[in-house]
Amino acid sequence: MSTPTTTFDQDALRRICTTVGEDIDDGHYDGAVIAIARHGEIGMHEAIGYADRATGRTATVDDVFWIFSMTKAFTNILVLQAIDRGQLDLTTRVVDVIPEFVGRDPFRAAKKDRVNVGHLLTHRAGLVATPTPLPYSEIGNLDAVIDAISQLDVVGEPGGTFNYSPTLNHALLGEMVRRVTGYGSFGELLTTELFAPLKMTDTALGAPKAWADRMVPIKAHFPPGGWLKSSDIEVMQEIVVEGAEMPWVGAVSTTSDILRFAEMIRRGGELDGVRILSPSILDLATTLQTGTAPNDLYAMLCHARGWDVPPGNFGLGFALRGEGVYPTFFGASTSPRTHGNYGAGSTLFWVDPDKDLTFVCLTAGVMEEGDNLARFQRLSTMAAATAL
């Protein structure tokens, strides 16, 4: 057995487990599986609480979670890979790859024909912010979703306002990269170019039927009267099923696989001798691209809570910690270049390049987004404190 070369503060690691356990006891969420690594060495991989509190099923490190918008991280990597390979550029327009995007009304084309890959990756395309361009029963059909998006107006100025897109941007990005790479489906593309090379054997687009016993059920903890009802999020386990192709929210995974994915990013695009991305494209993608502009979606959340509104702090598909003191998923004491992604009220990963630290947390029990932000800010700060 090799001797570990990385020192973690063991008391700080224990505090995270204690804090999460107290949160679960207080009913804020049901369980969590957490992994923390530094310099590639794992200091913590723990399952805490329940996978399903209602049935008494305890959490395990092998639990499979619906990861919601963390799926976008996978789509982003495939887009960056296509840019590395000369199949796309940041300036490639959507209409150059998806000509039907202009729709059937020529008067809508003036803005739509300017929307490009860079706009989509930075959430500045000006598209409608709807999460459901089609009824839930049809939203797993990517062809139908692209057709529906093509009939929608661009409501903002491409390259202008930073307004987080729950669905449309990454549906388009997923279809663009599928078309330029020639794959028959987005799921085939993901598996061949990302999951298989990284040995992410417990990750899939759409929840496989064979994994039913390992899936963590979606239970939402939303207060009444909010923007979303619990049923709005719980319905996703009926939609994100085997065969559904949703490049924005459609993946399921484990902490072990997300850790492998994040470690590839930490190592500059390579893991176990397999190169997914070049260091140069990752460096660009994890550099601030949105200036001081706020993220309109989270600005509304901050106003509602009486918090200072932060800059949106976005690279090319990656959320960034940024400078300053304000609410942030990535904690108070991570470095400004810390980058990662997160999903609806429950999932998060980040990489701190200065500390060479990786944090992954997948949770059971979806929280209201303001509570989720506050929870992950606290846990991320505590994770940063484990690095000595």
C-alpha cells in the first residue's frame, strides 16, 4: 500500500459529515454522498443519511442520482472538444449547423441568424428562458425539442444580457455537436466520446431500467407558494428515463463518476492517459467571459432574499467563483478561478486550481434554490478548509 502524500485536516473532514448529518436530522434534505480529493488523492468519500427517507433506505457511495443541470457540463465538454478538433468555433452560428433554427417566419431571422456557440455557452443568446418548450411527455425527444425551439423568438440581443437558460441553449448545443460529429444520437456521442474514455461506467443519458434499484428517488423540499412546486421537479424521474435525450438535464450518475469527470478537468483535460480536451481550451473555458454582468435568474433570487447581487461569473459553460464577497455556490474561501457546475437544488462539483482540490456533492431531497445556494456555500467553504 502506498503512503498518502496529501495532507487533509481530518477534523475538517469530520465536521462536514457532522454538519450534513445535522442538516438531515433537521429535515432540510434526506442524504448526501460526498467526495473530496486533492492532487488526485481522495481524502473523503462518504454516504450520509438516506437515499430514500420514506422507505428507510440508507445512502451508499454507489447510489445513482438524477443530476439535472449538471448534465450541461457533459454537453459543454463535447462542444469544447469539437472546437479543439476544428468541427466548431465559438463564432459558429446555430443556423450554420441547424438551418431550420430560423423557423418558418422570415421576420424572426434578423436576430436568430446571429446566435452562435459562444452566446449559447455563456447564456447570452437572448433565447426565451422557458424550461419546457414542449409538454413533458415529448421533452425527451431531442428532434421534437429542436423543432419547437426553432419556432420560438429570440427575445434579447445575442451577446447581450446574461440570463441563465434552463433548456434551450444546451438543447441546441447538444444537437449542433451531434450533427458536426456525425453521430446518430446524442446519447451515442456522449457514451463514445466521454463516458467510455473516462470509464464513467455508472453514468448514462436517461436512467437505465437496469439501475432502478440504485436510483435515488427525486423528492423535493419546496416551500408552498414558491416559483416551482415540488411536482415540477419530481416529475423529472418520469421523463429522464432510458432512451430520453435531454442534453440539458438528462443524465444520471454517481459521485465516483463525477469525481473522475472533475479530475479530468483538474488535470487539464486528461485522465489515466486519455486526453479529452486540450489545456488551452480548458484554460479559456474557465476564464471569466461575462464581465461584471449579473446572472438575471440568480439576481431575482438574491433580491428576494435581501442579498447583494453578485456578478454572474461565467466562463464558457463553467460557473466561476470570481472575486468579492457575495452568495456563491463555491464558498467563501475557494480561489477566484474555482470552476464547476451544479444542478437543481441537489448536485454540485467544483475544482479549485490553486488548492488543486476537487469537491463533489450529490444529495437526496431537492432544496429550494435559495436554500440550496446557502447550503452549498457553507459546505464548499468547509471543503476548502480540509486542504492543508
